[in-house]
Amino acid sequence: MTTQANVLTARSEKVFTITFNREDKMNAMSASFLADLKAALDSVKEDDAVSVVVLKATGKAFTTGYDLDGGDWVLSQNPIATAGTLDLDRDRQDIESLLEYWWTMWRFPKPIVAQVQGLCLSGGGELIAMCDLVVAADIAKFGHPAARDLGIPPTVFLWPLLIGMRNARELLYTARLFSAQEAQAMGLINRVVPLEALDTTVAELAADIAKTPVDNLAILKQATSNFYENMGLFASGAQAAELDALFHQSESFVRFFTKVAEEGVQAALADRKARFG
């Protein structure tokens, strides 16, 4: 097993496992976390000895989304330092760069299986949207609690494509969390299993996929990706990035990060809960 600051990596036969290692931060995604994840994926991108990648996490959360503490912010403007007031053009460029990060993962030539053991929130939805398959524990929860006040992800989690317009709108408008069972019923994830069976289930699934020759897997992945890309996937993402930048100009966004700057993240989250429930 090899170690980076934010992720652990290991190989077993043709399966490469990346384990998120920010348990103390609920595996929140910072700039360095995203860089380490990309480096781990790049290390096996052209390696024909690896057929499948598994993403898993330590602790109770798969990931709670983008890190809100601000010390390792994912974009060039730190809204805590600016009390939520962002330069629109610079923010737009930053979000477009983040979107391209996710599209790079979308184009990764090998199947990626997400193993979700707990919370998978907000930006975590973008992460699993870029994965080929998702297996979740029966206690896992999904959702985008930031929808009411902080913005939309530029990929919109692919929800309009994966779960349909009605479900996507309800979940964005209400920002509610939903169970693994509901996620499976909507078509967002593939399987739900008891937590104690999660490791074994994913290992067996990855081993089964790895029986298919690696070159054939790349063709099968591209063939299915083409349907989404031909429907305008990349254009829709670019439009969503523009809308996310506009969202960041809202009163609610400024209010949240002013509160963070003055009193800290927990106070801002408490204020949000009192405001929206």
C-alpha cells in the first residue's frame, strides 16, 4: 500500500483501490485532495495491468463535499477571506476549471466503482457522477444541502440524465437528504447492501469486471459515454458553470461566508439550519 496526504492506494490482482484518508475532515474535498486523487488515477491510466479502479473511504463519510474550512480551497478565490464577495469573471473561470477536472475523470478509460459507506453530499455527488458504478451501504445518505444557498455543482451531478427531471428538481429545490434505497430506486446507484457486506460485494464486483480484457472495457465505457456526450453533456456543464458563478453572487452565498469569516463554519451551518431547516 502507498500513501499520500489525502489518499491511500493499493493493488490486488487487476484492481486498484484508492481510499480517501481525511477521516478527521469527513473526507471533505480540498484542492490538495483533488490533486492527490487525480495523481492516483493518472498513475494507472495507461497501466494495462490494472482493469478496474475502486474508490472508498475511511470513517463514517464517503465525502461531505467540498471543504468549507478554506485553508485549502478548491478555487482561487477564498470566499471566507472575501466574506463571500467574489469577482464574477474570475469565479466563472475557476468553476470552468473545476468542471474540466470532472470531465477529465469522466474520460478516464477504465471503469471506476464507488464504494459509499456513509454520507455522500454536495460535491461528493459530482464525484460519484463521474464513476461508472456505485455500490452503497444501506446506511448511506445522499444529497446536496448547499442547493438552497451556496450554489449548484457545474455537473449538476448528472442528475437530469441519471434520475430524470422531476427527481432532480425536487432534490435541488428542497436540498433534502435521501437514502441509499431511494437512490437505487431512482437509478442513481447500482446496488445497496448491508454495511458489513460492502467490502466483499465491491471486491467481487470489481473482480468480475476485471475478467473482461482491459481494452474491451475501454471500448464498452466509451460506447456508453457517447450517448450522454452526443446529447450535449459538455455544453450543459458549461452552462451550469455559468449559472453557478451567478449563484455565488447571491445574498445567501454572501451571508453564509460572512458568517463563516466572523464566527466559523459551525456557526454558519447552524444559521443555515435555522433558516432552511
